[in-house]
Amino acid sequence: MREELLKIIERNSRIDLKELAVILGVEEMDVVNELQALEEQGIICGYHTMIDWEKTSIEKVSALIEVRVTPQRGQGFDNIAERVYKYPEVTSVYLISGGYDLLVTLEGKSLKEISGFVSDKLSTLDSVLSTATHFILKKYKDHGTILTKKYEDTREKVSP
Amino acid sequence: MRDMLSKQAVGLKPSGIRKFFDIVSEMDDAISLGVGEPDFDTPWHIRDEGIYSLEKGRTFYTSNSGLMELRQEICNYIKRKQGVTYDPQHEVLITVGGSEAIDIGLRAVVNPGDEVLIPQPSFVSYEPCAIMAGAVPVIIELKEENEFRLTAKELEDAITEKTKILILPFPNNPTGAIMERKDLEEIAEVIRKHDILVMSDEIYAELTYKEKHVSIVEMEGMRERTILINGFSKAYAMTGWRLGYACGPREILEQMTKLHQFAIMCAPTTSQYAAVEALRNGDEDVREMSMAYNQRRRYLLNAFREMKLSCFEPFGAFYVFPCIKEFGMTSEEFAERFLAEEKVAVVPGTAFGDCGEGYLRISYAYSLDNLKLAIGKLADFVERLRQQDKKHE
């Protein structure tokens, strides 16, 4: 049940427990226990809401920043990653294989705010060698959800 | 001009679905639960392979039997799933959907007056195809008390010395019934005893929710007398690509290939390239879709239990077949009133044979949200009918 449960709530964390039990073909108590276990084991780390901020009147700018750093003896990249992810405006930090080391995603109110963060805070860290900032112009798909188009059922209404 | 038309063609009953379709298509805001095809898009990597084949200019006929590459993949697939071996050179034919295989398969084996056994409720094409092939369709009425499976007794009772072939439509459209290994073993014995052929339409093979699909060709002595039909429409959500196939003994496939060659030439080339990709890398897609169907199936069965609507538990395809006999209406009346009053389309069971009377086919090839909306309306409708009945008493 675990994989199936995770797949369902990854898509829709607001699904009703009773309904979840029905579609998984198990008892409601089993679902409650499994969810609790998944939370305790840190497999479920949170429940978020996907918001297309573009459609609101609230100004938001996001950027992806490639960061090259010098790893530290005994610590590798963990220390520097922690220094970066502690900033609240940083929404994710990944260690990446290839041409650079950390991929940082950032959310701010304006271009200025983001460029300010990069020049004042990120670039000035000792182990940061270089940064390259990419502003996001449009989100087509996020977390497996297509944002630009609505699903339309184009099938014939009745077929054998 | 006198006698412009073929009496045989004119004599065919129009599909019961067609009539209903005409009513529904005039209603813009109707919600439908009447669709017999997946709601998923064809997985992108499969579509991409089709597009790529067009870019590469693979726009010519393939051999009559279909791309060798695809036939080989089909043989690998059947070997993997059923443990049965077919020779891609002589025992596989790529067709335009499973439907073409039904048509030419029957025409390849029957002579005028031969009887074709057709268990019903079942897909709408078997009976007309049998008639157009010059055969006599003999209907076996499946029973809800047997979960709409075909029993050895029912089969035995229907066989005469004219019986040529049995059509075996499982997992079943419209009932969702499956045949498990023990069911197949029992009927295989009858088939061997009477020395008849089988056409096993396994288009829903990938969509079973109990044990893994079992094919009649796995039973002793069955491979050499069975036309096995399958395709890509349901498993890979590829209905519009029109691609199916038939496997069977070389003698039969040779005749089928001849008919196919004269009527069709070859199945669509683009679709064939896409299908190779489906068989090579599509297992995970099938698993995901089948998981989603199963969730919806459980949702519907639970909803029927809650509204106390009688429905046997189907373990295949993407249909449920609830019984509406308690309301004292024909299936068609029920479906028409439900559509008029709640604007939800379901298909009357009678569209799949007279013995579908008293049942509805409800498809769960819809998102859960859609199903919830429609089932809420069904619950209201059912409740209203029951209240009306009470008043009349």
C-alpha cells in the first residue's frame, strides 16, 4: 500500500482519509497508521500547496542560481549548503553533478531583491567561487502539474 | 436503382450505442460515463516515437503482416506474460485495431451455416461480424450469479455439430468480468472434447485487478486452435492509433493475412513504430494506469454499496455493470431518464445484447473528481426513484 498511498497524496494531500481508504481497498485505521509512520520516518516531510502566483496580483520573482564552491575538508559541501539554505528566501538547495556544485532556487519580490541577495549575501561567502543567476520567465509545468493548460476531455461522449 | 443495398448489411441491427450517442451529443453540458476508451493520453515517449518515425520519413507501407520488429516484440511480450511461444514470421498479424482482427478472423475460419458462439453481454462487433462472414451467431447469455463468467455447462449446452468457433471476450466489456485459470481449464476441456476453435479477445488483458490475466492459450491443446486477439488501445491508451494484432496457428493466420492484404494492405506505419516503443518501454505506464483504474473501481463499488445499488464485483477492464432491476424500468428507460433529469450519460446494458437488460454499463475511464460528480447525481436519482416508488405503494 505504501507506494500507492504516497503516489496519491503526492498529487493530492488534501484527499479525505475515508476516500483514501476506499480507493486503496483498506481500512481507514490502516491509512491513519501508515500516514503516521511515514511522517515519523521523515518520508512525508510536509504538506504544501501548489500556487500559481502569476495569476495573483502579488509580485513574485523566482530564480535559479548555479553556484560553484570550494568544498571544505571533512565537511564536503554540507556546511556551505547549510549556510545557504538558512536564508528564508532560498526555497531549495541541491547538490548537483556536472559543471557547478549547488543549484539554489530563490524567491523574491523583485529582480532587485534577488540580485541584491546574490551580490551581497551569496557571492560574499568565503567558499563561493562564482554564481550564475537565471531568472524564471514562465512556469509551464511544476511538480508534475501543467500550469499553462487545463485538461480537456476531447473523447466522443459515448463509445462502445 | 432497384436493390441498391446488400440485404445482409441492411439486416444488421444498428448498434444500440449509436442511438444513445445521438441523444447525448445534442446535450452540451452532459457528463458522460459512457466512454469505452482510456482517459489517459498516450504516454509521451510512445507519441514521441511516432513523431520521430514521421520525421525520419517512415511514411510507406510496411509488409502486409506488419513490421517484423513489432511482430517480434509482440512474441516477446506474449512469451513474457503467458509463457506461450509464437513465430513472428508466420503466426502474427498486425491489424487495424482488435476490431479488424475479429472481422477477418471470423471470415478466415467460418463457412456458410457454421455457428459462432457469442457469450453476451459483450462487445458490439462479434454478432455483425459473424453474420457478415456468413455464419450463424448463437448467443450464450451470461449470468450475474456466475459473475458473468462463461461456465463449462453453458458452453456445453450451446454446442451443436455446426459449432465452429467460440468467441471468448474476457476481461469483458461491458461487465468487467474476468475468467480465472480454473474457469478456463473447465471450458478448455469442453472445447477439446468438441474440437472447436476459439477466438479469444484479450484487449483488456493488462487491466485486471485480481490475479494476473490468464489466457486460454496457456491451457493444454488450446494454442493450436485459438486466434488470440489483443492490441494497444486499452493497455497503452492508444485508441486513435488503431492498432491491434492477432496470433494463432499458421494455417489460420495465412488466410487472415490474405484478407487483410486485400482489404487493408497494412496497419498504419506510424502507429506500428509507436507500438514498438510501447512494448519495449511501456510497462511502467501500464502499471500506473492500471493502478489508477483500480482506485476508481474501488471508489465506484463502495459508492454503489452506500446507495444500496446491487453490483457484482468486476475484476477487469474499466467498467462496472450495476443492476437496476429494482426500479422496474428497462435499461434504456433508466438511461434516458437519468440523462434527461441529471444530465449524466451511461450506456444501457442492452447495447451489448438482450441479456444486458436490467443493467447499466458505467465506465471508469474518468478522473476521480469526474466520477464523484457523476456518482453524486446517480445517488440523487436513485433516491428520487425510490421515493416515487414508495408514494405509489
